[in-house]
Amino acid sequence: MADNFKYPVPKFHFEVKWGGTRMGFTEVTGLDFETQVIEYREGNSPTYSTYKQPGLQKWSNVTMKRGTVLEDFEFFKLWRETVKFQEANKVKSKFRRDITITLLNEEHKPIISWTLLNAWPTKVMSTDLKADGNEVAIETMELAHEGCSIVEAK
């Protein structure tokens, strides 16, 4: 008897490529999207209800978390690029990047990839400080982006 049962994929094995650089993260959330609904009804319609059709797509901001590492201020450097761009365009920087998040199987092969288009950091949060805590220091970055390309591995 052939065993055709397929197990769900674990979500803990993934990688993030940030504009060509591979960065380590402990958590990525916000890979969701929706299509807004446009409701429409003609004045002479025989039914007393609206028609619904697809409208604009809406992408959520993506939140990434990672452990704070000694002498690694990459989060803040990336956010600083956004601030430089805002300063009356004195410094022309390429603060928008395509970011690819890939879910991997147990052989480290891609299962599905999400590429965030023209992503940029909109919020950076440092770790909470707690004198009696026993946790790893976690820093968080929220990214805005202009869409997401989803590719299923073959």
C-alpha cells in the first residue's frame, strides 16, 4: 500500500535575503494581503442588492524580529537610510529594497517564497530592558512595501 499522506510543513525553517544580503531573523509576521471589495448597484437593477467585484489589493506591513547581536547595528543603519532620504533629498540613497522570505523544507530546499517589492523600514523597536529578566534581547523592524510576489517551488 502506497503512503501518499503529506505532512504539513513546519514554519521554523526559513531564510531572509535583504537586497542580496542574507540576514537571520527569529520571526517574520504580516505576510498577508487582501483584495478590497467594490460594491455597485445600478439604479434600474431589478434586485435590491449590490454587485461585488474585486478592487485594489492591500498589503500588510511585515514585521521582522531578531536577537540583538553585539556590534551589529544593521537595523538602525537601514532605518537611517530612510531618514537620509527625507532630509530634503540632500543624500540620494537607495533605501528601498526587494526582500525575499523563503520557507525551506528539511533538505534546505525552497517550498515557497515571498518577495516584498520596494520594501523600506518604517519602524524600528529596540529590546525591552528588564533587570530581573532572563530572555534574549530582541529587536523588531516593521517594513512597508509596495506589493508581494509569491512563488511556489517546483
